[in-house]
Amino acid sequence: MLLRIPYTTPLPSFPAIPTTATTLPTAITAVSNFLLNARSTLILSGAGISVASGLPDYRGPQGTYTLNKEYRPIFYGDFVHKDAMRRRYWARSFLGWKGVERVRPNKAHIAVGRLWEGGWVGGAITQNVDSLHTMSHPDMPITNLHGLLSTVLCLTCRTQSERSPFQKELHRLNPTWSEFLEKMRSTPDMPIKRGPDGDIEVPGVQYESFRYPPCQTCLKNSTFHGMIRVDKDGAMQRIEGDGNVPGIVKPTLVFFGENLRDEVKKEAERKVDAADSMLVIGSSLATYSAWRLVKKAKDQGKKVGIVNLGGVRGEDAFWDDGEGKVATKYRLGDGTDGVRVEFDAGDILEGALEVLERIDGKRANRRVPLHSSGASRRDIELREIEMYAP
């Protein structure tokens, strides 16, 4: 099956809704009205809100697809079946991991958390894998739709662990690469390209020499005796040709071509069902897994709001009056029934928060929770197993 990356070119802009929301103050007013008049709003966030934290997005003005027309992410099938692709992925991720660890929430993440604390937001679904929502407000219920960078998973035994021990093992197995990493840090003008998932591409660098470990749980399992071959240092031996082997470890983020975990998909749908409005921030909804959630809310008769710099996939479906035009209640309204503005999400949410706190006070005691089945602090409950402990 041929896989295609959706919408790698910028999507067309959409007229402001309401039509008066063309300046920052009027856009803030419209979003404030949207939040104020909803019983329970569900946030759906995308890569656009993490740009201010130093992570590029995919489709924005300075996004990966915009600046690098040749960029191609690793597809799930390639990672699973091709040793060379795993070496490429882990090498680039290894080089970029320190940068990911240093990233901190910005005013958009902080405002989302404060809106939740104040009772205007019931919860959030995020497409981002950077953990910044949780870092900003650990108790806020977050559904990590596309997984996390901060954990790794064995594809065979499903053992999960924190990324940090795995990163230390990559350091141990790749001393030359560790030296290169230190050189890279001390050379500010080195021509590197950072991806939205924190990986780093250095032009001209070959990845064949990079080594990665297998899952230690599988390695010790007699069932797989002789099937997982490691070198004297414990690194996975080079695998000729394509094919599956036990003990392959991948990050828990969802690769292109990989299905969402069923429990995550259902949790996101439950949150949509429980909300009476949905506010999209910093997302072009280019991936169907996100777009379908907003369409589901719309089909249920719920209000939709979008705050995004740039166009959004198929957004006519959210505003159409049935005759190919934006419905009058949206165009001439005050934002209560729906809002669509092209401004920085951090500026909009920070401004809306000030308005809501001034005129509505905190209403956390009236919050309608958007229940999820998982722990609020993390999408994935980790088993207490250190896969890479010495």
C-alpha cells in the first residue's frame, strides 16, 4: 500500500469568524465569548502551540515541510522491517534528545492549564508528543493522541520504560557519536535541521555505524533464545535484508502509517462526547486522526472554535450553511456559536484568560470533567521495569 504524507504544502487561509475578529483585541473578545458561553470546552492542540518553545511545526511558515521540501519522516513499516531505518531514526533522535529535554512550556500551554484550573476548559487532547501540557499542569487530564517522546516501547513484549535510561544506553554503545554530539553543541553554526519530534538531521552524516540495543526483557526470555543477536557490547547485530526480529524498541509516539492505540482513540472520542464545544489551537488538522474528532463534534451539534496561524484541512465542513457559504450565525455573531481566527494561540488564550477572570471569576467548582480512563499525569501507565538498568 502506498502511503502519502497529507498536506505538505500550506493550506489556504479562511475568513475570520465572526467577520469582526480581524484584530488581536476583537479576536480575543470572540474567543472569550466562545469559552464563556460553553458548559464544558474540550481543547485540541497541535504543533503550532509548541513553536514558541523552540520546536518547529510541520506546516507553518517556518515548518519542516515548508522549509525542507525533501523531508520525509520514517514510516512505521520501514522502522519495523528495516534495520537501516532504525539506525537512522535512533541516530537522529539521539542527537536531538538533549534539546527536547530542555524545551519548556510557553504561554499557550500555561494559559490552557489556567483555563482548566478556572473551570472554562474540561480537558485536552493533544497531537503533540512533547509532554509540555503535562509539564505545565500535571493534574490536567490530557489525552496524548499521537503518543510521547519521553517513553519507549518494545514491539514484542510491550514493555514500556522512560526514554532517559535508553538514551544512556545509546551513549554507551556509540562513543564516537557522543563525541560528535559534544562537538555539535560547541559549534553553533553547524548546519543542522531540527524536526518537530526533536530529531536532528546533519547534512552529510551517515547513520550505518550507529548502534541501538534490543529490549532487555526479550533478550533474557528463553523463548527468543538465538533469535536476538547482539554484539559483545550488547548492541543489536546488523540485520541483513528486511524482516521482523523480536525485541525491537521504538518510541511510544505514533509513526506515519501506524494506527492509533485503540484505548487512546476511544478515550479521545469519550472526551468529545462529554464536551459541548471544542476549541482547536495551533493545528491545521492535516492528519485525519485529529480532523475526524472535530468533525465528530460538529456532527453532534457542538460548537467549534479554531485558533491557528494558517489554513486548516477541510474547514468548510465546520462553517457551511449548506449552500457553500459560511452560515450567517457565524459571520455576524459574537463568537458564541463559533470562532475562527488566525493569531498566535498564546496571545489569544492569554488575553481570553484575562477577560474571563475579570468578568466571570473562577468557576472550577462548576467544571464538567471530561473523564478519561487513564491517569491524568500520563497517557501511558508505565510498568515498574527498568529495561536498561545496568
